[in-house]
Amino acid sequence: MTNDSRLRIHLPGILIGLSLLIAVLFYLVFSPERVARTLFFPGTTESSLSGERRLLPRAVNDQRAMHLVTEEILLGPTRIDHSRVLPRQSRVDSFILADQTAFVDLSADAMLASTEVHIDIQTGIAAVRDTLLFNFRSLDEVIVTIDGNVPFAPSYRPVGR
């Protein structure tokens, strides 16, 4: 056995542990301004959805965070092998979070045909729904409406009229 002191033998381990403790404290005190989210887009040649990671601003509450994710998916993909889910003119008219259900109302422009969108509207709505359910596991359901109406559902008509 060598004549080295205990401190000299254990000093590297102590320094590594101390630096890890300082890093964790910095992370807890100064949390990152952005959070990673996964957005789902169809491919340019196929209609199956695949994920794309993005850094989005950290929001003060879940409703605002979900609204930001919905707006981000409407902006379109950043990768060249992905295509848009809805036309460029589409926008979020309202976003409501009630209990564990998110209500997303899109503008009527989401229904318009566009040459830059290679999928049907059902797949585009499914991409918005899947993105929200994947990123926010506390959600039970996402209801997407277009201009206040549930797409592809028969309109309500009172009996006898």
C-alpha cells in the first residue's frame, strides 16, 4: 500500500460529486426556458405520422402550453421529409382546457384544399389530437372543432322539423 493520504486518494471522487451537486442545484434554481415537445407530421411521400422534436417556450400553465403546441403544429414542420398537417392559413380560434379534456377550435381555413397539404383533413385532425395526447399525458380527450362545428358529424336537427 502507498503512503498517500485518504484525502488525496478520494479527492477526484469528492470533486466529481461536488460538481454534480452544483449542476443539479443550478438546474433546479434556474430551470430551462424551453421544453422539448414532440410534434407529429406526415411524410412527404406517405401519410403515416412521424415525430419531430422541438424546443418550445415554457408556459405558466397547462392550457397555455397546449395552446402553444397546437399553434406550433399549425406552423408546419422544420424537417424537409415532413409535410404540413393543415393549410397555412389555418389558425387556432379558441383553446379551452376543462378538467382533462382539451377543446380546440380551428378556423374554417383548415377545411380548404391546399396544394401544400398531401393528406386528408381527418389525418390532419388526428395529427393535432395525437400530438396533444402524446405531449400531455394527463389529457383524457381532445375534441377538435372547425369554426365551432365537429367535422364530419351530422348536424343537430330537432325531431319534427
